[in-house]
Amino acid sequence: MAPPALKNIHLTSVDWTRDDLVRETNRIFDVCDGCRRCFNLCPSFNTLLDRIDEYESDVSLLTAADYEQVEKECYYCKLCYNHCPYTPPHDYQIDFPRLMVAWKKQRVKEQGASWRDLLLIKTDLIGKLGSMTASLTNRVLLTRWIRSLLEPIIGVHRDRHVLAFSRENFPAWWRTRGPALQPAAPKHKVVVFPGCLVNYQATDIGKATVQVLVKNNVEVVVPEGQRCCSMPSFDLGDTETMVQTATYHLRLFLPYLQQGYDLVVPTPSCSLMFKREYPYLVPTRDMALLAERTFDVCEYLMRLKKDGALSTEFRQTSRRIAYQVPCHLRDQNIGFKSKELMELTGARVEVLEKCSGHDGSWGAKVEFFDQSMKIAGKAVRAISDCEPDLVASDCPLSALQLDQAGATLSKHGTRHPIQIVRDAYDLPS
């Protein structure tokens, strides 16, 4: 039986010592050695189990370099948490993803963070600047010789495709057009958290979210002052920023919850933060309420369906859709709501539970790009086997990755389910 977990190894803790962390890590790694259910799940587990085999299952022989490689190869997809039979409330209390964040935090504390890693987590800043200079920035991102010059400077792989920045970002679109779209007699009301990617790059997902909600007599509010959800901060173990962000968003959204609004989020990484990470980082009653009232957009629409309040006036003809479920949506354990919603349009939907391998900024970095594309290859092969008419994914970065890896089947590329539903309603895009 594994020894008890150390209670002070917590994402927000600064009290642990490196010896504490090593001791807790070896306890968990010893269980992983005996279980091996996550074999070949991600690069971290491949490295970990290979090292353990080299040391003949003596985890005490693991070196500082071993710990660091396992940590750096973790991109917080959280799939191992759902695979693991020893997560809380099991006595072993194993939470591998959060252990990896503790190591990221420890590494930055000891070594500092590179300016590249500090830059890549500033998604609000990048988005605002990219949107302001969209024409020039998008041209630069598509120019290979410039990307080749930038690669050694910023550490982003020259071949990494990047979502184009929108000249009209989503907040600007909302201010000028959103309020006029409100239903005359709303029966439900939501506040929408678009997230950085939707705000500045994948803006059509935000527009489709608003359009479909309004079509179903839902009042939509998009408050100003929203920030990045802080999911990128996991890359540095920057829990202080995450706690600040969680607290900030609680203050922003709590008044709406108290007026009966629900929070709807179209991007899985952001909704995961609100549902799972914020309550862990800030364990208060109000934060638990925010988590409870947060819904993925397709999850919310299927709740309307359950209550008999979803319009089924779909006009799109049936088609076969290969639907890649993003890892951060799978971790929410809500079932396949996007699949169910798309099937209401008459589509035949094939679910693919394959990681795309992009995972925030991880797959953009020079040292991980090749691994990232190798992971994506598995998903693309599964998509190809389906012979679909359309490819769908709830995550804009997963969609980008699948398209780059070869899954694009139309000029529109991989689409968000809410865009497919918007088109099925025959609403203007």
C-alpha cells in the first residue's frame, strides 16, 4: 500500500521544500509503476515509465533531470486524471496533473522563467496587439523566411500554424451589434465568457454562440473587463496569478449569478478553469457557486433541450461529422453534449477521443513541436478512417492543429460545433 499523501503539496502552497516534493513524487511514481494504465498516454508517461524500467523500478534512483523532463513534457491535458483509478477520494490521493504543476512552480522558483515562456502566457496582451495590427501580423505569421528568423529569437517553431488575428475583435463586434440581437421576450439569461482565442482570433465562434443563444430566446450579456482565464499560467506553475484571476472573475460574475444568470463558455479550457480549477485554488462558497453555474455552450443548449426550450427548426441537410472531443472537455465529465446537439440537426456524428497534441503554447515551442505533430497524427488517422464530410472540435487550437496535421476537408477547416449548429439554423455567418 502506498504511503499517505503529503497534505502540504497543493498548487497554492509555497511551504513545501524540494525534499517534500521529491518524496511525494516518488510515492506517486511508485504507484504509476505498478499500475501503468497511462502507458503511451502522453510524452510524460512514456519518459517516466522508460526511466523507471531503466532503474529496475527503484524510483529513488530518479535524477533531477528525470523529474524535469517528465514535468516539461506534461501539457496539462488532464487525461491521466480521468484514467487514474487512484484519484481522490481514493486513499492514494493521486493527482498527477497538479503534481506536475507543483514541479513547474518549483522549477521556476529555482531557475526562473525564460522570457519566451513569460511572453506566451500573456494572451490578453498578445491578442490585443495582434488584433490592432492584424493585417501586418497575419502577413508576418504566414511568411516563412520571417518565421525562420524569429524562431531562434522567440522559440516558437517556424512551422507552427497560428490562428489569424481578427481585424474586428469579438468585444468590438459585441459592442456594435450584440445588444441589437437580443430576443424580444427572453425566457433565459446568460453571461458569456468568450476567452482570449474567441476575443481576438476565433471570433466567429463567439458570434455563433450569441446567435444560437438568441435564436433560443436567451438574453445574452458580455461584460467588459474580462481577462484571460489563466489556464496558460499552468505552464509556469504561476498559481498566484491564477488565484488573482479567479478572485477577479468571481467579483465580476457573482452579481450576475445573484440575478439568475448562468455563465456560458464556448472554449473548453476556459470552462474547465471555472468549473474545476478556480474552486480548488479559491475554495469558498461563492466560488463553488460560480463553478456550479458555469456551462460549456453545448452543455447549456442541451439543458434547454431537456427542458423543452431548444428550437429544432434546423434546415441543414444531414452530413457525416468526425467530432474530436478536446481533452479539457472530456475532463469535465459532462458526456458528449456537442455530439448530441449536432445530431439534432440530422448529422451522423462519429466521436473521436484522441488528443490533438497542441495544448496551449506547448505545441508551439521549438522543443515540443515534433512531438505535438506526432500526437496529432493519431487523431488525423482516426478522422480519415471516418471519411467525414465535416470535422468538428470545441477547441480552436485543436481545430488549428488538426487542420495543420492534415484533417482539413473543406475550405472552412475544422469547425466548432456551435458554428455547425448556427449554420443548421440557417443563421447568417
